[in-house]
Amino acid sequence: MSTKRTRLEVIRDILDVLQKNRNVKITHVIYKANLSNNSIKPYLENLLKNKMIEHITTDGQKFFKITEKGMEFLQEFNKIKIFSDSFGL
């Protein structure tokens, strides 16, 4: 039985998808981060507001990409995750 992801884990998953791919359409983020269309919107709005991701338009298509600030967050989150896992938390 799987446990429900925390808000920070969902953010990590979204940023991880964007880190692994250059410019990503929202449908790809939804699929890879295992979210619904309705549930992803507040996360994207929050990440955009905090300048962790960018919304870009290329040839009339809308994409998202991770910013340097988002990369830093992802690195620090992963460090904390490794640290807490080492203590069995």
C-alpha cells in the first residue's frame, strides 16, 4: 500500500520532470508526475509565483522549464531526503 505524497514531494516530482527535460508541455508533466489536470494547476501557479519554473511559448506552443532557483530547491530537497532516510525517518 502506497502512502500519499506530501506537498513538497509533489513539488519535487514536478521539478524533477522539468530538470530531466528541457521544455515540457503540461500534459507531459501531468503524466510523469502522476497528477491530474486539476490538481497540477495550484502547484504550477505556486512554482511560477516563486520563480522556480518559467512558462515559455515557442512556435505557438506553451512549455514549462525549471529555473536556477528551482534547480537549487531540488538539490537541497534531495539532500534533506537522503539525510532523513539515513535516520529511518
